[in-house]
Amino acid sequence: MLRAGSVVTCMACRNLLPSRMGVKFRVPLQKLHPFSRAIHHRHSANTNPQRPPHCSAARHYTSLSRLPMQPPKSRSGGHGYQQHRTFWVARLAARLLKLRYILLGSAVGGGYTAKKTYDEWKEMLPDMSQYTWIVPDFVWELSENIDLNKLASALPEIEEIAKLLPDMEKISENFTFLKSLLSSGLGEVNGASGLRLLLETTGDSALRAPDISPTSAAVSDSSDKQFKKSSDKEKIDQLQEELLRTQLKYQRMLERLEKENKELRKVVLQKDDKGIHQRKVKKSLIDMYSEVLDILSDYDSNYNTQDHLPRVVVVGDQSAGKTSVLEMIAQARIFPRGSGEMMTRSPVKVTLSEGPHHVAVFKDSTREFDLGKEEDLAALRREIELRMRKSVKEGQTVSPETISLSVKGPGIQRMVLVDLPGVISTVTTGMAADTKETIFSISKAYMQNPNAIILCIQDGSVDAERSIVTDLVSQIDPQGKRTIFVLTKVDMAEKNLASPSRIQQIVEGKLFPMKALGYFAVVTGKGSSNESIDSIKDYEEDFFQNSRLLREGMLKAHQVTTKNLSLAVSDCFWKMVRESVEQQADAFKASRFNLETEWKNNYPRLRELDRNELYEKAKNEILDEVINLSQVTPKHWESILQKKLWERVSTHVIENIYLPAAQTMNSGTFNTTVDIKLKQWTDKQLPHKALEVAWETLQEEFARFMAEYKGKDQDDIFDKLKEAVKDECINRHMWNERAMDSLRVIQHNALEDRSITDKPQWDAAIQFMEETLHSRLKDTDFVISDMVGPDWKQRWLSWKNRTPEQHIRNETKNELERLLKLHEDHTAYLANDEVTTVRKNLEGRGVEVDPVLIKDTWHQLFRRHFLQKALFHCNLCRRGFYYYQRHFIDSELECNDVVLFWRIQRMLAITANTLRQQLTNTEVRRLEKNVKEVLDDFGEDNEKKVQLITGRRVQLAEDLKKVREIQEKLEAFIEALHKEK
């Protein structure tokens, strides 16, 4: 119905002014909206033979696309026509017969022509059978779910639409007046040129500026002098304003219909997502391409295979409006904002694609941010700012690490953009000293890609001479073959500049020393951070509708608004992708061949395992070793624990318990002293020492299994990782504190038992005591020999001499040995008078000695003397089990020291058994859990894996994996790209 109204309007305009009046009608087709081209001047493209026809990707087949009716040929007549002199009946019959043949021929010819036209149209229609899979199945069943009659009844009637049309009678009167005026000879007056401009603006954009040639301007000046009636000029102005208002009404109606279409499409897709017809959704073309770029961003090869895949690089001076332009293209305010300070601290790669929901997702996250909700937008901005600050190393201001983000939404153009930090001229307080150079190096690294599209953003509100980025872009792309220039803040520029023609010079490429594929002027808001995208769009459209830059022809309609900019950038991006992607695939294919050749020559019998696969293999080996730890026999655990525990406590038992108790005069005092000291030892030190021994034993056994693992897949490359895992597990493992209390009770009960039940236990105690005394005696002899130096045999055979101190100690030893021979039952300590006597005796032989040295030497000599007596007594007690059973009644032999050692031995066995149970039942499992946690933590830390698993073999496998993945994804993308063509 809208189309019919448009055709009426256009035919009316065409019929009012014939071609002989000298007014040329040129109705250009612009790119404002596809539906607009269907309802505005469908036939006007053929009226101007000098203008090339509009190229479109698809032909619109509507009721208005039929060819216009040919004007009927004028019947030829002449004054020499003579009537036939025949009877009127014969003439009437002849006429009737002739009419029959005419009707019959017309019917046959018309049918053939209609069939031929139908066949031609049918052949021109594309074959859509291959693309039926794109449309969900339920769309074909919409007729069952949607009442089309109700939908048709809801559409406006023809009368309501007719009310929107202009008053054609009034327009006809005005055109009649113009016709009479122009036919009188004033064909070149200003009214005619104004009418031409008016008709030229009736395309699909209300922002189209008239193209005024110098000739028409001169004619207009001359006609102004001749034209004297101001009322005629006012009528023409009114006519132009009325037509513009009518076109704006149509444009708003089209926008409303487009919005309703998007909402309906969104509802349909949402129903499909809820499970009406579950379909396997394929990745979009832009998502496939973005995945390749994500892999390339982390790729680092010794072969230096460069990444030359296209992307749109957004560069500009700081606060020039780069981020605002990107937000307008993405249709959401997704970036953190600041007043004059640097906000973009690292490159942000934004993948734009079309989708039913307006959402944003990070590459390494599954959370979707709903861009229609303000709280999600705020959370997204905070997350981007947090990621930027995390990527910046300490002492730096910007970072080269890329943050990858995907934005999907209805009507978004598909492309990949990279927002770079703004170029600065001065390093301010708080910035790193090399910030300026770092930003330049990051920008150059992205722009030097020969297939990158450079989106150069220039602030229109500042002087052009202050621009830094234009010089940088002109150095990288001097011919401007891949640069698109964008002038921002045009509203402020128009307001502040005294000469608006300066803006025209900028967008025509005449002011800056750089070239570009295209020049655009945009407005990205009034400068408030609280503005929504819709309000910014409305403000931008209102500004350019009322701007004199368009009215006076300084800017062209296709050079303004971010919508036209995004369309142009998207077209340029995909053109560059199609031209370069196959070359990049060939480059990675060659790189893959080189890497595979190196692997075959250096590691022919090894699998190509990358760092993650090697880590998984090492993880399995470590877990197997921990499992082996749980399979250690109880006997092995108890023997190791008992041995280590006695080594730890033997010194305390001999020095602090046995020796003091042995100085007593009778067995009662000996037993009392032993019980007291054992009780004190059990309460304070013994449980703690036992747990220390158990923990050290577990560590040693775990380390032994880690070191002694021998398997067919053993690899030395894991040694560093295993050592790190072992150390980290030991640091994390904490022994159960409640085990100490229960162990104390068990040890105390074991030490209180004095009942030796049979002879084998007695003999075992004798043997334990004898081994302990022999070991201590050996250690004491070594200490004494070290004190007194070599004896006469060593001096003669080894040519060794004593030191003066050793000579003094030897003399002291000899004197104290004589004292011990005289008093074999001497106590463990020398009395003061005995020390004085020994000293005087030595001084009589010319040896000056210190009392402290005398006591120290006496301690070692008495200890040896005591151990020798204890060994002799131990041999006597071998047959003393009979006397022990009778409690040593009527016997001179007392073996209480053997009972002491039996109590110690039994305590060691019970403690070892208790610790073994705790190890196997609790601590080994807890250690296994710690090992798994450590391995999981290391697995999530890529830097840790790189640090622990290194070598050329690992790096080569990593490069091979990435190159293969890139090549495969590129080939899949190229295949999908060809299918889309």
C-alpha cells in the first residue's frame, strides 16, 4: 500500500513537468534503507541516461518493478483520406471480421509475451533450495501458530495511509504555476534550479546535500536579478519544505517497521532457543575468524611466521573519541570512561557479529553480559578496567597484552576491531617514562600488518596542527590504500570554527598530509558519559539534518553518521579478508612443514606432546607414585619408624634417664628415678618427637618413590616438575594435631608396663641394650681419641704429632684414669678437692691445666668407664631372667637396667605401630589429596608450567600444535567463506 502511494507521487511529479521544459530530473538511489529503494522512484533511475544505474547486491521484485506502459503510438492521419464508396452493410461486415482477427491475434501474442516474461523472471530468481536449512523448521509452520487474517486486519487501511500523502492538488497548482512561468521563457531562473535540487533530494536519505555546480550558481545569480516577485520564491520554498517533511514521515515509518521486524525476528529466535525445534547452531563466519586471531595473538614461533590477517585497527590521539566511535559501531557503551585521563591501557579486540540478543562475552569466560541492562553494562566496564590493570606490569602504564571480547546484537555489522591506547605527546606525572614510546610501538606493531585496516580517528574540535596520529598513519600507509579517516566531534567543530570550509578540506583529504580510502564525519554525543546509544544516534541525525555542512554541499550524505561508517568499514574489512586469507593459510602450511621436518630429524621415536600433554603425563606418573606410597607394607613402615625414632631419642634416654638413674645406690631408687624421668619425658617431648619422625619418614618415602620411579615412559623432562610438586606438598601438609594427645596416652601406658612375660623378650631386651651400649661406647672412644690426639702407633706409622692442647688433655686423661682405677665406684662428678688434687699433680709434671678442661675430660672418661661396666653387667644379666621372675629375691644380681631398656624397646614398637596406622589410614590419603590439589593448581598456572616444563622439544611441540590448529581453522574459515559467496 505504501508502494502504491509512492508511485502515485512519483507519476504525479513526472506528469506535471514535461521534459520539454528544460528541467532535468535526476533521482539518485542512495544507501539509506533497502525498503526505501522499493517505494521511492523505482523507475527514475532510467530517466537520466548520463547517470550510471545503481548497483545492488540483489534485485527487488515488487509490484512496482514492472516496466512502465509504453505510450500509445499516435494514429497517423491526413487530409487526403478518402472514404470508400461501398455499401455500409459490406463495410460493417468487413469491420467486424477484421476486429475478430485482431482480437484473436492480440490474445495469442499477449499470452506468449506473458509466458515469456514469466519464464525470464523465474530464471532470474535465485535458487533458494540450498539455503532452506538457515530458516528454522518452525518458520514454515508459522501459519499454524499465527493467525494471518488477524495480522492482515491489523494493517492500516488505504485511507489512513492516503492521509499521510501530501496535498497533491496544492502541489499540482504550484507546479502549474511553475509550468506557466517556465514556459514563458524563464527556464534558467532560481526557481528551476531550486526545483531541481528539491527533486534530487527525494532519494532514500533525508540528509542528502544538493550538488550545486558553478554554472547553475552563476545562472542563479543572474536569475535573482531578473526575478522580482518574492511570492513566487516563497511558494517554491514552501513546496520544498513540504516535500522534505513528507519524506521524513516516510523515513520514520520505515524505521518503525524495521524496528518491529527486528523485534519479531528476536521473538522467533528466542522461541527456537527454548526448544520448539532444537537445531545444531553453526559458528558464524566472524566467530570462526575471531578464533583464528585469538590463537595468533598467543602464537610465538622461532620461524617468525607473521600474522598478516586483516583486522580493523582503531588509532587516534588521546581523548579523540576512538572508544566512542567503537561503542557506536557496537551499539553499546561497553568501555570505561574518564575525563581526560588515559582509560585504554591495553589493546582490546572486539569481535562484532549479528545475533538475536545484545550480549558481550569475554574469550576466556562463559558469562554473558546483557547490554540492554545498565547493571550488566556497569559490570562489563568494571571487568574491562580490571583486566586492563591486571595486564599492566608493575612500573608500567600500558600493556601489549590483548583483551578479547565478543559483542553480538541485532543489526551489528560483522567485523573485528582492535582499540589501541591513545597516542600521547607528553608523559605526565604518574606515568612510566617510556609510556609514549610503548604506545607508539604497540600502534606500529598493529598498523604494520599489510592487511590491517587503519581507522584513523581525528578530533574535529581541536586544531589540525596538533594532530599526532595523522603523521604516524602517513608513515605506515603513505598511499592510503587501507586507511579510513574519521573526523569526530563535528558538532563542536562547526560551532567553534570560524570557517566551516576547513572541515570540508579535512574530509576531502586536502588538509592533512595523508591519504585515505574514505573520509567520514561523525558525532558521538554531547560529551556526557550518561548518554545512551539511542540518544546519541538521535542527536547525530538531528545535527546533520540541520547542519549547514550538508545544506551547502560541504559534506556528502554518505560521508556522515556512524551507521554509514560501520557499513563502509565492514565492506572494506571483508574485502581485505577475501583477498588475503588464502595467502596466510599457505604461509602457515609452509611453517608447519618446516616444524614437522625438524621434529622428525631430532625426535624420531617420540610422540609430539605439547606442554599441556606432557604435564598430564607427568601428573599421571606422580599420582601413580603416590598410589605406590599407599602400598608400602606395614612391616617396612614400622621398622623405619622405630629405627628413626630411637636415633632421635637415644641420646636423651642414655644421658638424661639411664646415666642419672644408674648412679643410685639401690634398685628402689633406680626405679623411682626412671619412672619420674620417663613421665616427664612422655608429657613434654616424646609425642612431639614421634610425630616429627613420622612426618620426616613420610617425606623421605615420598621423595624416594618420586626419585626411584622406573617406567617405560620415564622422562627426565619431568624432574623439575616432580621436585616442585614434592616441595609444595610438604609445605602444605599439616599433621593432625589431635594425634599427639592420643599418642601421649599410648606411650605413657607402654612405659609403665614392667612385666616381661617370656625369655625371648628378655633376650631381645639384652640384645637391644648391648647394641645401644656398644654404639655409645664406640662414639665415646672416638671423642676421647680426638681429644688426646694420635697414640704412639699412629704417631710412628702415620707421622702425626699431638697439638699442645691434645698433649695437655692426654696428660689430664692419664691422671684421671689413675683416679678411676683407685675408685672404680666413683660418682659421675668430681669433687672440688679432687679437681684441685689432679691440677696440682699435673702442675708438678709441668702441665698447666684449667679446671674446666679437667671436668670435661672426666665426663668422657667416666662415661666410657660406665659404659664398659654396663656392658659387663649386661653379659651377666643374660641368665638373669630366672631371678627377674623371682623379683631378684635372695640374689646379688639385679637387672633393673635391662627392664628399663625393655620398656623403651616396647614403647618404640608400640609408637611405631601407632604412627604406621595413622600414616596409612590418614596421612597418606591427605598427602594424596594435597598432591592432587598442587597438580591442579599448577595445571591452571600457565606460567608455572612454562617454568617447570622447558626445552626445545617442548617448544617445538607447542609450535607444531598451534600451527596445525591455525591452519585447520583457516581452512575451515576459507571453506565457509566460499560457501557464503
